[in-house]
Amino acid sequence: MKLKLQFLIAAVFVLAFYIPAVKAQANLIFEGGNNSPLKITLQQSVTYTINNSNCAANGPLFVFDDAGDPFQGLFQPVTGTITFFINGGTAQPITTAASGSTTGIISPDDIFISGGQNTVSNGNMIVLNAGTVMTINNITAAAPANGSYTTFITDGNGTLCSNNGIATVVTAASVSVSGRVLTNGKRSLSNAVVYLTDSQGNTRTARTNSLGYYRFNDIAAGQSVTITVVSKRFQFAPQVVNVNEEMSGLNFLAEQ
């Protein structure tokens, strides 16, 4: 019995040592590029825990694995609303973005963003807050594909700092879509049926109120949706829109 117990303990230890740690999946939306500024939207906050005492003071770099190489090895200044906290301290802005590096574990097709030179220590908890950043300069390359990418932290030397401590379970962000339906005389149209079909083919319905307004809540961000208005008296052209954030003022005017 004692030998069996010792064997089980050893087996658990081996599995714990060799099973790779799970990293968080972060949903990103990319817009622009092709000789215009590139916009990166992080749809939900992600929490990381530093678990490597060898991480240097020139970080953290927030890496999104296999997201692409739009910056072609260059650091680009960015501005926007993505911020990060270290141990609940002061919010710090993301100021640069880069890709195409071969430093340490960072691959040529990894995108990473940074807020400057910070000291991080083993056990630190770092929260990267949802938001958007945009390059100040035009980016020659096309925008990468939207998607869910593995994310982790490195320092400026490419040392893996958080391969085993990401605390957040990330979920897709949801937004609302709303607007108004008008007759060809620009009067409000009540009781019209509005259909919203998402990228999976699921359809939802709403009716306009007495002032012609409609609204859909809890729409998963990062997809294209088709909105159609049906009325017995008027015809409306459907609209296809990319839903990346709260969308209001999506109005319909009846055809002549």
C-alpha cells in the first residue's frame, strides 16, 4: 500500500511538472492598415500573474501569440484607452505596439503591446484592461484577422514571465445595437418588425416603438450582422454592419 501511494504521488508530481500551463485567450479586433493607422481593440480585461523571478525590469510586454506581423519588426507609438495595473496600482497607458521580433520566446508573427519600463516581480498580479489603441503613424501592411489569441507576458528580453498564473476566465464582450425607422417622409414608423441576423445565422426580432425606435441588447461583439426592416407599407434596404462596440443611430429611411 505504501509503495502504491508513493507511486501515485510521484505520478502526480510528474504530470504537474510536464503538463503545459493554460494561457488566457484574448479576443482582438483589428481595423485599418493598408497605409492608414492600425486600430487594435481588446474586448475584455485579462489578468496575469508573474511566476518567474528572472523577469527583468523592462516590461511588461503583453504578447498575443500568432496574431500576425503588421508592424514588420518595428515599434510603433500608439494612443488609446487600453491601460494596465500592477498589483492594483495606478493605471498606466499602453504607449507602443510591435511585431516581427525574434527576441526570446517572442515569434515573428506575435503582436505585443507595452506601456514602458516597469519593474515586475515574482507574484505580481497584472491586469490588462479592455479598450482600444491606435497607431499614430500609418501602417503599410493590412490589418490582421480578428480572432481569439493566446496571451502571456514577457519582459524586454523575451523571458516568459506568466506561463502559469493567468487568473481570468475571459468571455466575449457583448454590445447593443439601436436606431430608428422612418417613413420616406421622415416620420417615425411604429410597430415595424426589425430582424437582426448574426454571423452564425441566428435571427432575433424587435419592434419599433411609437417614436420608431428599436434596440437589440447582448449582441456578441466582433462580428458582422445583417439588419432588415419589414413593414406592410414601406420598403427598406437591409444594412450589414460590423459590430465592434456600442452602436446607436443605425437608422432606416423608407425607399421612395
